[in-house]
Amino acid sequence: MRTGGFAKWTREFEDERERRRALGDPDWGRGATLHPAVWAGIQRFQVGEDGDGANLVGKADQAGDSDYAQAVRLFIAEEQNHARLLARLLAAGGVGTLTGHWSDTVFVRLRRLMGLRMELLVLMIAEVVALRYYRALRDGTDDSLTADVAGRILADEQRHVPFHCERLHDSLAELPRVVRRPVMAGWRLLLLAASLVVAADHGPALHRLGIGRLRFVADVMASSHAVVSAVLVPRPDAWTSAG
């Protein structure tokens, strides 16, 4: 396994942490007003963002790259901040958080089935779906606080995807060349299944945000081409994301 290439990601996560501290939180005093269906969707995504990431940290430590392990810890800290932001947004609208959701339970169990490669492949499904959801949440509401929170999270997620792509490239390079594309084809099938489930579960919320179920799925799958390209043949322009 090639090591030493993730120090730049550690620096980038640290720089973003300092920028976030300087920026400060959104103005929660503005309050938030959204349709109940949209609130329900935010509650479910908040559950997905929450967690201590101990399993991923353990596997990253075992990979033997201290720079990568540190970057993973900083990545998890950003995810935990997303959960905090969404919880504060819910509170600003007078809505409580959920203690759990079946979809998050399924994803967590899948991620823990095998080693780091499987963990990241499953995690990437959630990240790519989240990109489209947070873009819809940012652009599809007139509520300024919601748009602010969604925009901050979306900016982070757009950095997370290439981070995971780079590590997955290293991981798949350990496999015979002939199986790498089939692995990513299987990943796209799982992504399709996950996006269909999310579209069905969040249909009323997506409609309120101005995007239909089929359009949501189509957009998620369209974005997956760049992910597969970045994993299989990384280059500076391999990952592109519509913001």
C-alpha cells in the first residue's frame, strides 16, 4: 500500500477547521420554517450524520498510514459537526431529533461487514446521495437559515468525496486489474438501490424542494460516473461536482 499521500488531506481538513471556527455558527436566532415533510427528511439525515466513527478509525489505524488515520479523524469530526448543525437547525424550527432510523442502521451494519475497502464503498454511497440531497435542501427552500446550513454541509461533502476516492483508488489497486471495474459496477448498482430507497422514503420532502423522485435518482447516478473515474483512474480533473 502506498503511504504518505494523505498529509495534504490532513492539512486541508485542519485548514477548514480553522476557517469554520473563524466563520462561526449560523444565526440560529433567525428561526426556521419548513414543511413537515422537509423537517422529517432533515431528521433522518441528522441521524445518519451522527456517530463516533470508532469502527472507521480502527480500520484506518490498521491500514498503517498515520497521515490517513489522522485525516479520517478530522473527516469524522466534520461529520459530527454536520449532525450538530442539523440538530441546531431542527431546534430552531421547534423540531426534535430522532434517536435512530432503520436506514442508518442498515448502512452501519453493511459498513462493518468487512475491512476498510467495504467500509469506504458503503460510506461513499451515503456521501454521493447526500451531495444531491443537500443541494436540493440548499436550493429548494426560501428559508435562509436552512439554505445556510445546507450550503455549509454541501461544501464539506464536496471535499469528502475526492478524499474517499483517493483512498479507494489505493485500495482497489491491490486487486487484480480485471476485477476493479466489476467492483465499481457493483458499487453503482448498490448506489442505485440506495438512491431509489431514499427517493421513495423522502419523496414528499423532495417534491417540496422542487425535485421529483426520478430526477433525484437520475442526478445521483449521473454524478457516480465521476466517482468511478476518480477511483479507477485518478487525475486532477477526475472528480467534478455540480455545486
